[in-house]
Amino acid sequence: GGLSYRIQAEDLEEDCFFVPRLRRGELVVTLNRQHPFLDELAQPAGRADRMRQTLELVLLAAARAEVRGNGQRAVLARFRRRWGNVLAAFLS
């Protein structure tokens, strides 16, 4: 069996955009409601829907690579935090 996927949003203690977790064959990507990029995704329907779907696939791919990063999880988590901080700075 392959992985199942779920994307959810919560207020996170971390300042990163998302946090991936692998639990019992399910990859859960939790988006940080407090990150400014989430506001950018909350655009009117239409073309934004396709962009949001594409971004969700990008996030799922990044999250899967991180949780499967044998021995590299700490490095990948640091990268994810830095990337989220840079993204927030670009949006401010």
C-alpha cells in the first residue's frame, strides 16, 4: 500500500509555512494559519483554484521527500524553516 495524504491548517508554534508528519501510512501536511502565504492562497475562485491545487501538490511532494529523507530529517527541517521565513519576508 501507498501513502494516503491529508492537508490541514492550524495555528502552529513554529514560524514555518508547513510541517509534514508521517503517521501510520498517512502523510499529514499541516499549514500554518499564521504564515502570510496562507493569506495569499485564500483568493477568489477560478484561476486561483488551479494555482492552489498545484501548490498543494508541490507541498505534498516536498513533505514526502522530507519524511522519507533517511538520516537527513534535521537538515531538511532546518531548510523548511528557513524557506518559510524567507517566504514570509518576501510577502511583507
